[in-house]
Amino acid sequence: MGEVRVKQEDREAAASCVSSRKAKREIIDGVWDDSSTVQAFARHRQAAEKAQQERDAAYIEGKGGVIPGATVFVSLITGENMPCMSGDARDKLNPHKRRQFDDATRDLATAIRSQGHE
């Protein structure tokens, strides 16, 4: 997965698993950042963030169904508010505009996927 970056929320989650007050204080202060418990919470958080990022990017690209926001954009482009028979508003666009629209959404999805990667 790469480097594990521990955040304060990971420390607080790990501290909630410990009964000793001294240990809780040390965990929250960052003394135990290399411990397996804190690292596990950090890895879990990072995996959840990555999964959400992928869901967001796939949503923009229209994977798994029609993009609800596409209807608004297509209505602005075409000037028509009538629903499309196929259910996908992008089908109203001429091939050139459709390619431009799909390219733009793919570029936006790529930008979403690259967030947080230095």
C-alpha cells in the first residue's frame, strides 16, 4: 500500500482500545505511532479513503449507471429539458460533443484519482 501516515484520528481510535490511562496519553501524543495497533488503524483509514476516491472517480465517469449530473450538463449544452428515451442524457449529444463530454469526465476522474499522491 505504500507509506503509512498516522493522523490524530488514528491515534484516538487506537487509544480507545487501550485501558491504561498512561498508554492512552502516550498514543494520543504520538509516542506509539510505530505500534502495530496505531499502524493498523492508519492503514484501514487510508484504504477507506482510497476506496472512496475510486468510487467518486467512477461516479464521474458514469461507471455503474447514468451520471445524474450529466443530465444537467447536457440540458445546458443542448438547451433541451426533455428526458432521453435511453435514460442517458449523453445520447442527445452529437458525436463530437459526446466525445468532448466523455473526455472531460475522464480527465476529471483522473484528477480525482490522483489526489493525495505526491
